[in-house]
Amino acid sequence: MIYGNQELFAALAASAAGGRLCHAYLFWGPQGVGKKTFAHRFAQMILCRGEQPRPCGECPSCRKFASGNHPDFSAYDGRQGANAIHIDWIRALRADVYVRPNDGDHKICLIPRAEDLSPGAANALLKVLEEPPPYAVFLLTADNRDRVPLTIRSRCIVQELYPLGMEAAAAALGELLPDRGPEELRTAAELSGGVLGQALALLGNESFGELSELARQGGEALLRGDEYGLLAVFAQVGQSRERLPVFFQRMTALVRGALRVQLGVQTPGDSLLQRMAASLTPGQLEALAALAEEGLRALEGNANPGLLGNYLTARMAAATTKGDNGWQK
């Protein structure tokens, strides 16, 4: 089941039913928004041999797809990270895609996180995208479309997937986690900005409550311009590579939430979000979010957690005392 982006799915389903499929699609949006789930559902719909509306879930093709054994569907499921998708995998894909479908009219390949294509893999994929067999459909996903090579993007139908609204996200979380309390679900929905995958990751983390509270303390310190207070928050988080990424995610979600409140696209159900939206400029909020995301990337690159905390404390404190152009107010 997919949550959100139903209108886009209906439009794509109508295109498929009318024989207007493109040979390549790129679905992009924030991590956890449901891109891979959406692409899987779209692939099942294309391969479905049952009655409309598709996917029917009952035909032999749908049953094979659900069991992970459909002969005309393949997906990359290897390691992630920069240059993780190797040219050898794309070469094997190219060899397979020129073999005609077994069960139906199409052969589908899903490449999640297309930004992880190595340069060689991207060039190899480009060759088959330039001259694909008529039955092939390529589904790519990316957190950031700009990190996918332009040569690849230009040969795809590019579609952005959007987070759910706060109420819809909380309702969806309630369906998926019926044992969790409504206030906890609402908090996760707000902190994740309606990105369901991020909300589920939050709720699944045993330190969710503690690290969310520390992120709020960090937000209060930023409002006060209190660099020492922010450093004390980092000290409480510690240097754990399990806790720090969650903390940075919470800080990012907090700042992004304040920005959405400021832009009028999110109701300020949280007083801290409201005060941050009122006290900080859009440029400052964007700078803070970018710094938190920089922390996440640095940890992926094996940065020293202690030095990283000191560096980000100084940069975040500076961001709240400077204007959008970087000059002191």
C-alpha cells in the first residue's frame, strides 16, 4: 500500500492503461517519503494481467510479484553509498533487459538511489536508456534529483513525491502502529515533516523520546544564541555513532518544521516551532538545516564525533547571529 501521492499514481496508471508508458521514470523526494514503495506499486501495476483497476493483487502476475519471484522484474538491492552501484551490475542488467519478457508485455528494472551510480555505471546505463528495447521500463529513485547525472535525468520522466500533511501522516502512523499513543504519533509526524519513513524510524528508535527532547533543548539554545548551552546538548548526546545520526535527524526535522510554519504550510501545533519561525529568518533556518544535514554526511564519512560536535556548535551558533547574507546583524 502507498500513502500519499495518490493523484500521481492514478495519472500514471491511466497512462499505462492507455498504452502511453515512458521507457524511464525518476521518482525523487526526501528520504523516507516512500519512493521505493511507490515504484514497486507502479511496477506491479504495469505487470498486472488482471482486471482494472490495477494492480488487482489476485492474478498470477500479482502473486508472483508479491512473492518476489516475478521473472520480468528486477531491482538493485546491494550496498548503498557514493559509487555503490557498480558498472558490472549495470552490464548484467543490460544483458538481461534485451531478453524478451517471459510473462507479459514489459520487463521492468528498479534502481533505488540512482545517485549512488558510479560514473562508469551511469555511462553504461545511459547507453541502454538511449536505445532501450520497446518493452523495457526503468524505474529510478533519488533523494535529490540534482545528484543524478543530467544525462540520465534528461531521458526520464521526472516526478517529485511529496510528504503527507501532518494529520494524514499521524493517521497513517496510527494504522501502521495501532499500539502507539496519538500524542506520540503526532510528534513523530511533526518532527518528520510528514515523511512517513522518517516518522517510522523515529518511533522505532529506543532513544526517540530522549533525543527528541535533546533536539528541543538544542533549539531553545539556538533561540537564546547560547553557544555553551548548545555545546552542553551535544555533550549529552555523546559520541555514539548510533545516537548522533538520530539527533541530527531530529535537529533537521525541528528546523525544517519551523521553516514550514514560517511559510504557512504547516500549522504551528508546537510552541517551539512557532517561536523559531517568529525569531529566525528563512535564511537562518535553511542554514541550520544545512548544517545538521552536513553533520549526517560527515558521520557517514567517518568524521570524529567529538570534533564534529564542536565544529557544528560554533557554526550553528554563528548562523543564528548573522543575517541571510552572512553579515552580523
